[in-house]
Amino acid sequence: MCLYQIEEKPAYLHLAFTAENRWQVEAFYRVALEAGGRDNGGPGLRPHYHANYYAAFVIGPDGHNIEVVCHKPEA
């Protein structure tokens, strides 16, 4: 591996993590905003992906889009 500095900024990433339930999605979003993250889509259904796609999105301190998603129906 070779490391070197460049003038250009690297492309931002979209990181996604799976939650066990919708409560975890909501908790992630709340805590991430309290820690200084920027809103990029509050907790909610995203039916254009599938009927139970419940996710939240936050821009982290490095500019990356961080998503937490639950694929299970509401309990």
C-alpha cells in the first residue's frame, strides 16, 4: 500500500447498517443528531425500495451518508 496526499477530496461514501427493529433506527437518528450529525432523511418508510424499508439517514462529520435500516414489518 502506498499513501500520499492529494489535492482532490475523495468521493463521499454511503454506509448502511441493518437494525433489528424500527426503534433502533429511531434511536440511531436521535443520537446521531445529538452528536452533531446533519439530517439527511428522518426515520420513516421508504416504500420505493420495498414495503417494510424503514430507514434514517445522517451526514457524519466526514461528509459520509450513514444509513440505518430495518427490513422487518412494524411489531
